[in-house]
Amino acid sequence: MTDQTANELPPGAGSLLRAEAVIDLDAVRANTARVGRIAAASGAGVMAVVKADAYGHGAVPCARAAKEAGAAWLGTALPEEALELRAAGITGPILSWLHPVGAPWEQLITAGVDVTAYAQWALEEITAAAQRIGIPARVQLKADTGLGRGGTQPHDWLELVERAAKAEAAGHMKITGVWSHFACADEPGHPSIRAQLDAFTEALAVADQAGLRPEVRHLANSPATLTLPEAHYDLVRPGLALYGLSPLPDVTPAELGLRPAMTLRARVALVKTVPAGHGVSYGHAYHTAADTALALVPLGYADGLPRNSSNVGEVLIAGRRHRIAGRMAMDQFVVDLGDPAAARGVHAGDQVLVFGPGDHGEPTAEDWARATGTLNYEIVTRIGPRVPRVYVGNS
């Protein structure tokens, strides 16, 4: 891994560099510290969510950066994500929550990973695994307070907590947490927010009556962390905010005290002039209006760029924004540079800023999300493994 500023190409890269995602770990640390200060005002700690390879930023480096900035817990969705962190030598509490039937419970228990039971079958499988290996499992119970995804519905909640209490009394597990997840916390004032807070309060009361004394209770995702102190409980679970993107509509990262951590950049592969009326890319969905300079950029939807960015996505080349011309292809896209005379300063090998913090006038992940009708979450998370990650801020 190299360490250089996000607007410089790495030394010695030469013509071999096609594209890369530059991840600013100092930004991850600063963002974690920012949400940590907000949580601390409510007496809560931080569970840094590093699922989906830390939203495309790299799970292990970002987990380390978040812990350095004060995160007490790490959160993952899949079992293999939690085990990857342990294999990298990362210690401390880790929660994993999306388990299939027949999950690697024994590995998770042995690795000291907290696992989630959101249904009776999961509690039974966890209990059986703990009995086989003779190690009590660390288990958190998830209540469905209104999201309608994972979690136990209120009418089944009492049975789940009573069975969990019996398994704990038998020495098969320790119930370390009770948690849930918001549906509409990114819409402040939505009526479901109050309904879910009330449902979570009731779920906690039922667990308490069953004799459970969890170490942590948590409900707040990134938007609730930033806007809803009463939802902070013992932990907050920020994900997107750690990577410097806004989880709230019409609010910029800067307004929240956050800095985007990912810059996606490539290098121009070809510059050429074509005549007026020339079709560009598959299906000729774009035709040049006049003699035009075109630049070829070797990134495509196989790298995670949305195919529907065709004719709408923008990039920064030589200090100017240019729109994608024609259809985004699997491995490449074309940019209309305009008048060939004005584009003479652009050459093969020049840097293309696809998105970043916006410091140099480049589009942001939010710009790309708006252009393609999706979320900033998806823009960064979908950048695939063909694009190497280069880490800066390795202090």
C-alpha cells in the first residue's frame, strides 16, 4: 500500500496504472471521532460498521482506523466478514448479524464474535454449537421494531427471550446485547421513528422481565446517530457516516462535519478527434454535434460504475468537468472533451477524477448518485475488486 495525497498519482506507477480508489484513512479516523463525540454526549459508545468491505473502502484498514479513533465495537453483516477481521489480528468486540441456516457458529464462537439470534432456529443452532465445543456463545437478540427485515416480531419476542434466558442459565451462552434497526431514520420526523422507539422500549422491558441483563442496547444507525440522541442507548452503529458521506437528504457531508474518504480516479487511455455526427459507444446513443475530441477512460460497469450513468455521469479532466458520451461499457467509457483545439492539453495518461470529496471541482459520490437515481451508499460500495485500493493517511 502506498501513502500519498489523493490528487497525486503514486510514484513509479507510469503507464501501468489503469484506475484506483484512494482511501483516506485520516478521514475515516476524523469521521469516527466526530460521531464518537456526538455519541459520547449521550453516554454512548461507537460500533463502527465495516460490512460490505467497509462500504467498498476496505474492511481491515478501515476497522483499524476506526478503532484508533475510539470505536469500541465493530459491526459486520456476514460471518465471513467478522472472521476476516479476526484473521487479520483485530481484537475487541465484533458483532455479526446476518447468518444463514447452518452458519459457521463454532468458528464464530471460538473467535469470540458476538452472533445475532433473530429467530428461534438461530437460537437453537447457536446453543447446539456451543454445547459441541464447550464454549459459551456471545449472543445478541434482535427485535423487529418495525423495519420488517431481520428480527423477531413482538408476538414472538417473549418466547425468544425466555429461551435465551434458559440457555444462558444453562451456561450455553451469554446474552450480550439487544438491538434493532430503524426503517426511516434518514427522514427526520417520520412517524415510524417514534413508533420504533416505543417498540424498542417495550422489547427491552420484556427482556428485562425475563431476567436478561445485556451489556449493550443499540438502535441508532448513521442518521439516528446524527439527529436522534434519544436513540443512542449504549451504542450507536454508524456505517456510511464513517466514510464521510451524508445519510441525510439535502445535507452535505461538510454540514455534518464529515469528509468523504474515497476518491475514484483513472487515467486517460486515448484521445482522438472525430467528425460531427459521429456515433459514440454501443447503440450510438450519443452523436457528436461538431468536430469533437473524445477521451477513452478504462473503467466500466465491471468495475462498479452504474451503466445508467451513460450520457449523464460527469468526471473531471484537466480541471474541467466533462460528461460521459454514449453508453457506459463493461470496461470503459468515453468522454466528450468538446472542441479539439481546446482539448489539446489533454493526453493519454492524464488523471481522470471520477468522484471524490470535491476539493478540485470533481464530482462527489452524491453527484453520481443523483445523476443515476440511486444512493451514495451504492456508488461507493459497488466499486469492485478490479479497482485496487490505495491507502493514504497511514499514520
